Amino acid sequence: APGNTSPLLHNLNPEQLAAVTLPAEHALILAGAGSGKTRVLTTRIAWLLQNGYVSPGGILAVTFTNKAAKEMKTRLSAMLPVNVNGMWIGTFHGLCNRFLRAHYKNAGLPQAFQILDTQDQLSAIKRLCKQYDIDTERFPPKQLGWFIGNCKEEGLRPKDVVASDPDTRKKVEVYQLYEEQCQREGVVDFGELMLRSYELLRDNTAIREHYQRRFRHILIDEFQDTNKLQYAWIKMIAGQGSDGLLNGGGGAVLAVGDDDQSIYAFRGARVGNMTDFVREFAVQRQIKLEENYRSYSNILDSANALISHNSRRLGKNLRTVQGAGEPVRVYEAPSDFLEAQWMVDEMKQLIRDDVERKEIAVLYRSNAQSRVIETTLFNAAIPYRVYGGLRFFERAEIKHALAYLRLLENPNDDTSFLRVVNFPARGIGTRSIEQLQDLAKATGCSLHDAVSTLSGRPGAVIAGFVAKLDVLREQTAGLNLKDIIKLMLENSGLLEHYRNEREGEDRVENLDELVNAAESFVMQEGFGREAPGMTALVSSPEALTQSPASQGLSGAALDAVPDEFGDTGETLSPLQAFLTHAALEAGDNMAAAGQDAIQLMTVHSSKGLEFDCVFITGMEEGLFPHENSMSDHDGLEEERRLAYVAITRARKRLYLSHSQTRMLHGQTRFNLKSRFFDELPEECLKYLTPKQQPMLAGGGFGSSWGGGGYATNSGAGRAYSTGATGQFGTYSAPQKEVPRKEEPTGLRKGQKVFHTKFGEGTVLTLEGAGDDARAQINFPRHGTKWLALSVAKLTPVP
Ligand code: ATP
Ligand code: MG
């Protein structure tokens, strides 16, 4: 074929070459991770352009994330001189947005239509429920949101829904009202972007035929995670509608995917689209790529072994030309805090060995896990970036919570006041707030102080908010930081608000994490736990003037805790100190765009990416596999695919870690290591900590799981049926108590000790052995200290 000598094609294997240079026909590439699917897709676009088979305007390429779209554009412009910015390369939502902007009139939208995120959508539904007196006990707004979202994904408008019972009829009624409200306000939600584009293509022949003629090549990456409506949209734009709209004039569709990496079933993704595509588009050519170019074989073999435990697979092979490489490192930590510590130590070593920070990724199953990792990286002054999410203290729900806390400290903080005066919604309109702002401006006082001069209903409603804060201030006086936050979360209505939200689960988890953050802040900064406020902290005046060094302890005191609050910590209340800490940590921009930073993200958002070194953390039962998925077969298989995605992100070095205890959802949990460890080939692994002792044969399978917290349901029982082949012996019995390891030092965690200068304290952490042994000890009067045990004089207190 012409153009097959192009330098673009030099580094392709024969299968890849065949895929890149396919004639203009529908085709499917089904291949495993790291086999070059995305590279083939990008190279094909470049090859088509270079040979003049298509103009840049004739390409439609769909990626799964904005990051992937950006990367594809960067690659393309590196391959040939083309203005990629004008090209239709993007996510489904991004492309639909662009399409609707171009045809807003035909789509019946205002030119500047706004997009509602899930949060906005829920508040819109709530407003509507109130206005129309919808019984929200019977029809919780978040369920109404799901209903509407599902209808849209099925391509159904209110009139199309078959409502056979009164409840459904009511929901359809709300759907109808919601649509009218959105239309009135000129806003669209995510589902609407997709559905409205689809309908416009379906109903407007001129527009449809225009695009069918225009897009000669339609290329879709991550095809395994498309949903029903997205697939219908593709058929429409490719002129392949099964509903009589087929005109044969559409472009060629190249779908690229890996069934083993389908991880969005919970959001409506249909792996079945792959087989439907082959049938409905009469695909003649299916291309398999079997060479993995990304990872060394220890990593790849681990991934292959793991995924082989799934039953429903389309079946493909994957091999690597690279050697074994380094073993996959497995680490077991006593706590999530120490897991993060270890990881950061490991990272420091990698960085010393000249690994770029952006080539190091930390992957976790759920967002709430990032907080402890972020804090540890922050304390170590290592730049990092969190993808697919904001830094912890910048998240909206956390900012709302901090605003309430700030108002407890300072009612005149207008920014915080405005942030939460009507959040959660309490019927305070923008007009009332403007009035209040005018009053405050006129008298030069804070919004809080102006409230008493605001008359009428607005005055009364806002005064109610102020009174609520006053009550909360009363109630929290004298409580410790953790309890202050807990009470605030309940009484402000924040927790309840997010519990009722469609995708509020993550936010509730994050609010719980805020409680954890406060708890560890108090421990690390050495605030007297039982003594709130400053009394206990300044009760010993010489404590403020005498540093350990001046006491001749310089050799012993390894003050590893940064002295950030050395000057202020003793005079601020724990709440004030914590708020300062939050503001500093969120305000810091070490990881500004473009800077070389460690990459933090959930496994879901790591799809399609690759890094030299990957840490997968929290490989524990209940977390990964996630507890919500463990009780059914399909859920467990999806978790395994997630683990497969995670492992296959690594090029050279892979770490898998798990922790015996973990603070999650505001409580300490005792976790077993993930069952996925037993599905990995032993010869590929290297244990950095002694492998857990095998459980004694006949140790009572059922009974030993009794107190485990997870894994007590029948689903887990089935999943553990590998026990029948003798493999389950590698699991240790679940621990019901914090492991109280006797250290050679004679000290253990939680032990009370006496120090001649610092007085009585409690051991928080023990590290190292022999001469290097050191302990982190919390002395109520002097804060938390690291002490070298070979030097420090400590006496255990019985
Ligand atoms: P995933 O399933 O994770 O999305 P993928 O199949 O899309 O993976 P790519 O990301 O395209 O795989 O490729 C994986 C890595 O292998 C990339 O770094 C890519 O540049 C490299 N690669 C692909 N094909 C070749 C080749 N023929 N020669 C050298 N390197 C290659
Ligand atoms: Mg890819």
C-alpha cells in the first residue's frame, strides 16, 4: 500500500502495522494492556493525515479522559505538522458539548448554556421538590436524580417512559418538571449533553448527513467502557443506525478496547457493545495485538495470572519481549500511617536514584485513602499532584466544613459566612444576601453583625442561621477537636446533606477523613488529648523556653516533627492550629502545573496511563476488593479487572502494599491482606516484610473469619473457595486487636513511659532496631518527640 514506508511506521510490529494501515472499513482491535492500542490509534490518525486519505476535519477521535485527549493531541503534533486544536479529539462529553455549542439553536439551547455537575443537579431537584410539594420521604431527591439519569442513558424522555405504577408516574412527572426547569434556566446536566446530541443527530437530517459525510474516520479508544447511549450516538454519527437511518455514507469506525479493562459497569458501561459492534457493523477484521511493550515480565506475569481468575473473558494473550525485570515488591505495614511513611521513604530513594517524580505513581482504590498519603508527602516536602480530584483540603465538602469551623472561631469571617449561609440550602435567596451585604457595607461591619439590622423575613431566616452557629459554639466549648468537628458535621446539616446526594458517598467519606485528619493532627502536634484549649499546654512555663537541645539532649532528641507550629502551637487552640494547618496545606502550590511531581490517583483514573514506578496501596479485603463488590460474582470480577488495570500501569517497578490497620470512615479497621495476593505467582514477588504466617490447617475457616468485619458473607465464602485447593493457608487469621508486637527494645506501641526531662508520655511509633531504634513519643506537656532509644533514658510506667 502507498505510504507504508513512512517513518511513522518504523517502530510498529506486523499486527500494529496492519491495524494502522487498514483500509477505510469498520474494524475492532481487541488487545491487552500495554500492547500499543492507543499508540496504534494515534499513529493511524497521523498516517491517514500524512497520506492525504483524510483532512484533519474528517477525524473524530474519542478518548476516555480529558488527559488522554490532551496526550493524543501532543503526540500527533509531534508526529506531523497539523493544527490539532481544531480537531475533534475529546471525550464523549467534551465532543457533545462542542457539538451542541455549534448547533445550540437547533438543539433548543441558549448560546451560553451552563453545565450542571452532579451536585448542582441534586440541588436543582431539591428546589423543584420544594416548589411542587413532592414528598421527599417517598421520593428522595437523589433517587429522583438516578431515575432521571438512567432514563437519559436509555435515551428516554418523560413521554417515552412506560409508567405502569403510580410511583413511576410520579417520578416521570418530576422528570418532566426538572426538564422544564433546566430549560428555563438554560442549563444541561451530563446525561443531557449526550442525549441531546444524540437526538439532534437523529431528528435533524441536514445536520446528521453533514456529520456523516464529514467524519470519514471515527476512532474510539477504551471502547469496552462505552454505555448504551454512547454506542447509539456512534452508530448515528457513523450512519449505521439500526432504526432505518442507515445511509451507507458514514465513516469507518475503528473501535479499540480490552474487555479485561472494563471497569465502569457500575456506571452503565456495556462490554457487550464490543460484540454488538462486530455484529451490527458487520466487522470483517478483528485485530489482536499480543506483544506488551510496557512492562517487564514479572509485572506482566502477575497481571496475567491475576486476570486468569476471571471467568467471563473474550480471551487474548499477552507476552513481553523484555526480560523478567525486578520482582514485584510486597510490603505489609502495621498502619496506614506507616504504610505512607514507608512509601515516602522508598520514593526518596527512587528520587535519589534519578527517577523523575512524575514517573512515580500512587494508585488507590478509593479517594479517601489519599489524605494520609498527601499529608506524609507534604511533611516530607515532596511535590505531588492529585489527579481526578482536588487536594484534600480543597474539596468542596471539606471547604464547607472548614467554613463552619472558622465561623465558630470567628463569626465575622465573611467569606466563610457567604460560603455556608445557604449551604445546606435553608431558603435564603441571593436577594436577601445582597441586602445583607449592602447593610454591612453601609455600616462597615461584618455580615454577621449586620444581621440584626436586616428586617422582614430575610432578616429572620438569616438570624436563624446565626443563632444556629451560636448554639453550636456553646455546644462545642470545652470539647476536644475531634468531637468539635463531629458535632459540627451533624448539627450544621452537612453530613445529612451529602448522605442524601446521588454521588455523595465519597464526600461523606471525605468528611469522615476530616475527623481522622484532626485526630492525627492532635497526636502529631502533641496537643494534650484530654485537655482542650491552651491550659495544659502552657502549664509548664519552662517547657516553652527550654528546647531539648538546650537541655543537653541534642544527641537524643531526633525532633523529626517539623516545627511548623513551634512558635504558635502553644498559643493557638487546637482548632485554630488545625485551621491554620488546613489553610497552609491547601494553599501550598508546590505541585504547580508543569512541575515534576509524584502522581496520585484512583485506579479508575489511571486507565490508559503508564509510569516507571507504581505503588498500589491498601491492597486489603474490604478496600481492594471493595466491600461493596465482594458479595457478588460480577462485582468481584470487576474489582479484579481494576487490579489488572492497576498492575499493568507499571513499566519497571511495582510495589503492592497493605496495612493491618486503617483509619477509614472515622474508625480504625483491622484488615486482612487482599485475596488478590494469592492469585499472583510467588516467583514474581519479593516480600519486603516477612510474609504472614500460614494459618494452621484445620484452623476453623468459618470461625476465624468471625470477627473480621468483612468477608463474613456468603459471597466472600465463595470467593475463598480456593481454600479447597489448599491455597487459603496463606491467609492469616484476622486480628481482633491492634497487634502488640514486642519489640526488642522492650517497648511497645501505646505503652506509658517516663522521661527525666519530658515527664510521662505514650509511645506512638517504634522504628528501627539496635542502635538505630527510635520511638515517637507523645509527651502531653512537651509535644511529640522522636527519641533515639540507645541514648534516651526511658522507664516504662506500669
Ligand atoms: P492500555 O491498555 O493500558 O491503554 P495500550 O494498549 O493502549 O495500553 P499503549 O499505551 O499504546 O498501550 O502502549 C504501551 C507502551 O508501549 C507505550 O509506551 C508505547 O509507546 C509502547 N509501544 C507500543 N508499541 C510499541 C512498539 N511497536 N515498539 C516500541 N514501543 C511500543
Ligand atoms: Mg491505551
